[in-house]
Amino acid sequence: MNQHNRSLQRRAIVFSLLVALGLAIILCTTIGPAGIAFTDVLAMLVRRIPLIGSLIPRGEWPANYEVIIFQMRLARVVLAALVGAGLAASGVVLQGLLVNPMADPYILGISQGAALGATVAMLSLGGTIIALGIYAVPLAAFLCGLATSIIVYHLARVGNRMQMSTLLLAGIAAGLFLSSITSYLMISSGQNAHQILFWLVGGFAGRGWDHVKILLPYIFTGYFLMHLYARQMNIILLGEEPAQHLGIDVEKMKKVLLAAATLTTAAAVSVSGVIAFVGLIIPHAVRILAGPDHRVLLPASALTGAVFLVLADALARVVAAPEEIPVGIITALCGGPFFIYLLRKRNHPDF
């Protein structure tokens, strides 16, 4: 396949996934207890598009329907898409850097650090939480996740070089240590245990546009940095020494990509809690289906992660309605068997 055909294939994959994401957002925005018709939801959304919207007449729906759609449902769906995209893109980068398809965004202890920060915020900030409002728990989670990654990074440094195997082991050790502290605090928390547990398993209940605004700059900054190094990530798969001979500053690339993955993951966890399997399964599945070229793998994984988490969150809202299941449980239930299937399919094509 020549360069032109490969470029067309990349564009076709990304365009198809963009369409799938748009359809998933529209479909999942219709889901909710208010029972708003799909056609009304579609008309409301189209009416907000500049130039085109003025051509669509307003329907007969009550005024509060637009508040439900735009202030509650759409904000939650957009947030789920951003978190899914961020976790999947971070998974691509870490699997590429560690040359390990089993790596995921939480392997550096980021989620465990964020979980500890959120737990401490829920238990002991008191007046600070009142002063900061909805920003208190995300801020504490983000800062602790970031601090954890910095400590793990320094533990993995040997002189001016960063040993990826040491980074992996340091991340696992830090994660276990921080998880034990979080577990102790949760057991000791009494009435707050349920609130902490709900955050630890991940979800988007009660989230809104303020949380989208918190997350958006980190997701776009992180993805932009990852995208800049997509071609270099292809070359580093050959090994660090061949990559250096080809003129790539491997150590600089490691630092930039780890910083991008850390910022993205910490920001995602800070607004959604710990959502398992997205950063592990999505890159692995997309790599099997679309190949290892990071110029395709990175955007395709981000979009697939967004679609997956939007649909998972919709399922979390309806499967036990009127109660809501944390979306982290849904992703784990879907992700575990699917990951086993992918491994079996890869090793046994007739499976």
C-alpha cells in the first residue's frame, strides 16, 4: 500500500469514528427519566449549531426540556467522552513507551495518588471544601496524582536517563502503598465511606459543565503533545538505540510523553474517579484492528475510548434504573471478558 492510500485509510478511520462519536453523543443524550423523544433532542441540538440552527423551527417541547438536555445530560455525555479519550490516548503512549501492551494509564500510581487526594479532601478539608465548592475534590485529586507521578519519575531516574523497567516497578509499588492508605482512611471514615467508595469506582453522577471546563485544557494539551511525537513513537518500537541513531532525542521524548500522559490521566481521574480498563483495552483492541502505526492508533484510540465510555455511562444509567451503577463497574464488567477474548483471538484465530 502506497503512502497516498495509507493517508486515505487513516482519514477514513478517523472520520468513521468521529461520526460514531457524534451518533453516540446524540443517542445517549436522549437517555434519561424525563422521556424526551429522540427527534426533539436532535432538533434541540441542531438548533444550537450556528447558521444551520436558525433554519430549524422550534418544536412544542416544554422550556425545561432544554435545561435538562443542555445543562444536565449533554454536559455529562461530553465529560464522559473527554475522559474516555484522555484515558485511551494515555494508554497508547504508555504501552508504546514501555513496549508492553498490558500497560495502562494507572500503572504509574497516578490513579492511586488521585484517589488518596480525593479521599483526604472528602474527609478533612471541611471549610476549604465549602470555599472551593465543586473544585475541592478534583483539585486535591489532581495535585496528589501529579505529585505521585513526579515521585515515581524521580525514583526511576538513573543519572540523566530514565529506566522504563524501573519506572514500571516504582509505579506499581507506589500504587500499592497509596491504595493501602486510602483503604485505611475509607474504613475509618464511618458515614463517609459510601461517598468515597462511589468516587473510587468512578462515575459521572452530579457532574456538569464546570467539570468539563476543569478537564478540557489538560485533555487538549496532553493530546497535542502526544500527537507531536506520533511518528517518533513508531520509530522507538525498533528500540532506543536505533531511534537515537535516527536522530531522535529519546530521553526528551520520554519526558514529554510521560508528562502528557500524567497530566491527562490525573485530570481525567480528578473529575471522574477511577474508571478501570479504558486505557488498557481500547489501545490494545484498536492496535489489533488498525495496526501499530501511532499516527492512526493515537486518534483512533482516543475516539474509540470516547465512544466506549459514553455508551458505558448510558448503560450505567439505565441498567438498574431508577438507581445508577458507577460507570467503573460497567467498564470492568465489559472490559475483563472482552480483553480475554482479544487475547484468545490473537493467539488462536479460530477462537
